[in-house]
Amino acid sequence: MSDPCAGVQERMIDALLAHADAAAPDRVHAETCADCREHRDALLALRSGLDAAPEPELSAALAERTRRRAADALLRETVPHRAPLAEGFGRELLRLLSPALLLLPLVVAWNAAVLFYFGELLAGLVPAALLSVAGAAYALAASGSVALVFGSMPFVAQREALRRIQEVTP
């Protein structure tokens, strides 16, 4: 096959992909060249086969899932400053906060007891200034850890809600 034939056949393929007819010079060349005529006939048979094939039907579940994902993607693109909360976020947050809020008085009582009783125990052994600094450091660390736990719960709830959605939606 010569270089002009390769170009003609490539343009015929491009025309098929563009749903257009081949250019007039290429059609004239195909009439005079056996290789290009065979290529043209194969492409015409392919085109008629593709045109005769029925369009595939889209299942309703797949269409709905695609619409939902597209809507979520469009929402993320149109509102970049605030990501939407996942479906079920409130339920997950409540599930995480309930036991934590029930145990919070126990945590506070424990830390108060630690501060009080260890302060009393060490009162004669450690200077009062050092004991005050140690007590403040302990109180700061304890309140910081409680704040970290409660502050991370919305993030954990969002991640869990997204994970549950992804388990349901492949």
C-alpha cells in the first residue's frame, strides 16, 4: 500500500467516525484503487452494521445512580467553599455523641478526683507552686484531650456516613 492510499484510508476512517461521507477526491481514488475500494467497502459494511444495531437500553437503577452522582459532582463544583454533608450525617453524629456525652460527667469527675487527691497526696512532698503548675498542666491536657475527642466527632461522622453510602452504591 502506498502513502497516498494510507492517507486516503485514514481520512475514510475519520469520516466514518465523524458520521460524514468521505471527501470527493478520496471517493474518486477508491474507485480506481483496489485496496482503497476494499477498505471503503469494509467501512461501509461497518457503518451499516452500526446503524442497524439497536441502541442499548439503560437500566433505571443505573440512570438514577448516574444522575445522583452527576448532581453531587455539579454541587461540589458550584459550591466549592462548602462541601455538602453526607446523607445520614446527623444519625452518625448522634450515634457517636450519645455514649460520649453520657460518659462526660464520669470523665470530668475522674479528672477532678485526680487533681484533688493527688494534690492532697503530694501536698507535703512537692512545693505548692510546682504542684499548682502540675495541676494546671494536667487540667489543660485533660480538657484538651476531651476537646479533641468531641471536636473530631463531626469529621468521623461525615466519613462514616460517606463510607455507608459507598457500601450501598457501587
